[in-house]
Amino acid sequence: MADLATYILTASGLVFFIAGTVGLIRFPDTFSRLHALTKADNLGLGLIAGGVAFQTETWAQLAMLTLIWVLALLAAGTVAQLVARAALSTPEQK
Amino acid sequence: MTVWLHIVAIVLLASLGGALWRVWRGPSPADRMMAAQLVGTGGVAVLVVLAALQDWTLLVVALALALLAALAAVGFVKAESPDGAGDPEETDPPEDWRTNSQKVPQDG
Amino acid sequence: MSLTIFALTGAALIGLGVYGLLARLHLLRRIIAFNLIGSGLFLFFGATGARGEILDPIPQALIITGIVVALSASALAVGLVVALAQGSGRASLPEDEDAEGRAP
Amino acid sequence: MSAALDLALCALILGVGLASMAGRGVFRAAIFFITYGLLVAIGWARLGAYDVALAEAAIGSGLTGVLLLAAHGRLRRLRAAAESLSRFNLPAAIAGGGVALSFGWAWFALPVPRAPDLTYALPQAGVGNPVTAVLLNFRAWDTLVESIVLLAALIGVWMMARDADWDAPLGLRYHARPSGVLASFGRILPPVGLIFGVYLVWAGAESTGGAFQGGTVLAAVGLVAMMAGIMRPPRVAQGAWRAALVLGPVVFLGSGLAGAALGAGFLTLPEALAKPAILTIEAALTVSIAVTLALLVLGPPDEGGQQA
């Protein structure tokens, strides 16, 4: 049962990662690429961490997985906002 | 399960390879930085999978990566600001940003 | 098998770094090349240390100190390159410049 | 299956290394080097060297990235960032290829080294993590000298400062919108990093972690706080910061001398005192490593950077 959950969650996580990468490669400009990136890879990491969570042996490992995802979300949200602003306010800069 | 987790790790690495293509291509510095950020998140995911595969101690490494994931990007926006020390949010975006954003700058 | 893959990757990285250090002239690029050599050496050394029946902790300890020293050496090198650029407006060595005195 | 994973990983590592040496533009090279550090950290995880993976993750992709990107920004403002495309250099390729081939030859030709078995010595070391035991006990000389090398590098960086800037705070004058995303991030991350860094030092006695890894994490979150304008960078002459810089080496040297006084020999820890001694040295060393690394990445005081 736990293994089945791992299969399903990690597989859907992979789909999001691949979608994020395809978006990063295919989308036409910086801002739409940013959009593809932040949506996809955070859900991707969340689903993969969720899938792996079904294999953990202790509560501490589960807590650590949660913390990893929360920190990644925080980092990705911050970075997306800052990089988008940097790309906006210095468009003429080399 | 072991085989599946190997496959997950390999597919994740392949998807990182795609993001690396965007780092190479650019064209703007922001594009490269963003793609590097995706590589960072993907690296955290690979380590999480490896933790289940090899040793749960690796969660500590994944946590360190997740904690410092934004460090390089913060350094990037600082270095991109006019005096090298600012914050892109200090100035309001230009009025014509919709049209401006279409002209993606090349870096040299 | 896996150890050989990592050792050969390390060897290739050392060679790549040597090429970059000799062929590329921008000093920031050379700092990266220097780090590539160091990191390749660490990988090679680490794979060697993992070769016996037990995982040898001594190479690991030395590699950790090596990584920290490489960072401090890079910081010093970056300081020197910025100081050079402040003085001369260039980030390449004078002996590498072409006849017109421009950075190549 | 696991060989396929290692092959894929090594292919990526090599590709990224190649990309950081090829093409035009040092900015791209710097970004590739950041991703390189991350992939190598995964490589160390595959090799089972978890302590090294931790150090590489924190330093290779974190601190080195900030250092290189800040350097690129400074060079760009000094109009020295541009790089023209260099042609293929045959002698350099021969040299690089020769070095790579000789290392490859050495791998296959030289005998497999016999690792000294530390398991019999480990119970006397005071800590359960063999890497920490090597760093702080068996090869304490290396670590002591290394902590002094770090200080020497920092003094070297400070010597780059211009006389007029000497009394100014270190690095550039960082500022951020007080209510902005960066400032919020700079408030949220450091407490988490502080706990995690201290945890790494504490856990490093028995499992993955240690003074270097913990110190690096503390340095990194300190840098975030400074770049977000939450924390003021110190000045060169501030006594408390200077004390923090030398605390680790001084405690290390002191414990070494104490070992000599107790008759065990310089830098030799008596078995009964090994664990408390190692934890004390590690705590002091962590403070010094964190402050030294953060100040190294900040760079010399630079007021002129504002106008340039």
C-alpha cells in the first residue's frame, strides 16, 4: 500500500519536473519561462518528497522531508519574485 | 522499489540536463539564473530519492541544499542592481515594462 | 565499476581545468578553471579512498579541508582580480594582451 | 541500474564542467560552476562520502556562487567583464589531455591502496563519526594549520582595501526595500539556518556534520542577512569580530598545549577528555570558520563601488 503511494506520487512528481523543463526550454520569453519553472518544480519536489515520505522509517525523517519542501518553497518563491524584478527593472543592462 | 527509485533519479537527472540547456542558451542573465534554480530544486529532489535508496542521512545534505538554494540567486540580484548592493524591489518597474520585456537583452 | 566512473570523471575534469587555466585569458574564468582542477582532484582522491574494503575517512577529512581552502584561495584571487580591474580596467594579465594593449 | 545512474550523473558533471570552460562570457561560466558544485555534491552522496557531500553542497554551490556572481558584478561595473572568444589552443589541449590521461593511467596501473583500519582506534577518539575523529583528533595538525590558513587568506583579502575605505564596513553597502521580499527572506532564513548549523556541529560527533559544514551554513545565512540589509557588515577594526576570528585557532592551540602539559603530547587528546575537548574545539572552530568564510566572501571594505 505504502509502496503504491510512492509509485504514484513520485511518478506524478516526475511529470511536473519534466513539464517544468519542457516549459523552460519551449516558452518564448523570460517571464513565461519563470512561470513554468516556479509552478512546476515546487509541486514536483513536493510530490517526490511526498512519495519518498511513505518509505521513511522514523518521524524525524518525515519532519526533515517536510522541512526540505517548505524551505524549497520559500527559496523558490523568493527567487522567482527577485529574479523577475531584476529582469524587469534592468532590461537595457547587459 | 529500488529499481523504480533508480529510474526516478535518472529521469530527474535527465530533466536537469534539459534545464542546463537553458543555462547555456540564455539569452538573458535572468534566464540562466532561473534555469540554475531549477537545477538546484532538481538536485534536492535527486538527493531525497537517494536518501530513500542509500541512506537516510542524505536528508541532511538535501536540507542544506534546500536551505541555501536561494543564496546564489540573492547574490545574482544584488550583483545585477546598479550599484551592486541594491534590491530590485526598491525601484518601481518601468511604465513600459510590458513592451520592454519582449526585448530580451543579451549578455556579453 | 562506479568508482572507476567517478575516478575517470575526476581525471577528465583535471584535464579540462588545466586546459582552461592555460587557454582562457579572463582571470575570473581562470579562477573557475583552478576550482575545476581542485574539484577533479578531490573526486579522483575520494574514489581512490573508497577503493578498499572499508570507506577510508582520511581522504574525506582531507577533502573537506581542501574544499574550504579552495574557497578561501578563490576569495583571495577574486580580491586580486577586482583590485587589478580597479587599477587597469582589465581582468586579464598584461603579458597576455595583444600588440594594441587590449585585453584579448 | 546503479551504474546507469552514476553514468548519467558523471555525464552531467563532465558536461557542466565543459560548459564552464567553453564559450563566451564569464557570467555563463559562473552560473555553470554553481550547478557544477551541486552535481558534484550529488556525486559525493553516491560515493558514500556524506560529510564531503554536505561541505560541497554548502560551499560549492552556495558560497562560491555568491563569490563569483559578486565578482562578475564588480568587474562589469569596472567594464572589465567582457571576454572575447578565444580560439582553440592546441598546446593547452595537449597539456590538459596529457594530465587527464596520466591520471586515468594511474587509476588502472597503480595498486589499490590499503586503507588503514581506524575501527580499532575509533573508540579512543571520543567521537563516533570517523571523519570528525580524523579532523579533530588523529590529524589535528592539518586542521589547526588550515584554520590559520583561512585567517591568512582573509588578511590577504583585507590588504586589497584602499586606505580611504579602511574604516568602512566590509564589502559593499548593501540595502534593500525594508518591507520587500528580500528583507522578509533575510528575516526568515537566518533563524532556521542558525538552528541547522548548530545541529550539524552537534550531530557531527556521531553522524554526518561537523565544524566545517556547520560553520559554512552559518556563514551562508549570515551573508543572506547582510545582503538583505538585516545585519550590518562589521568593520575591520571591530574587536568582537576579530576575537571571533581567532577564537577557534586559539582554543585549538590551547587544548594542544594543555595536552602537552598533561603529558599526552602536543595536540594529543587524552582518551578520557577526548569527547568534551573535541566538542569545545569544534564549537570555537565553528564560530571562527563561520565568521572567516562570511567575511572572505564579503570582500574588502569598498566605498568606491558605489560610484563606479
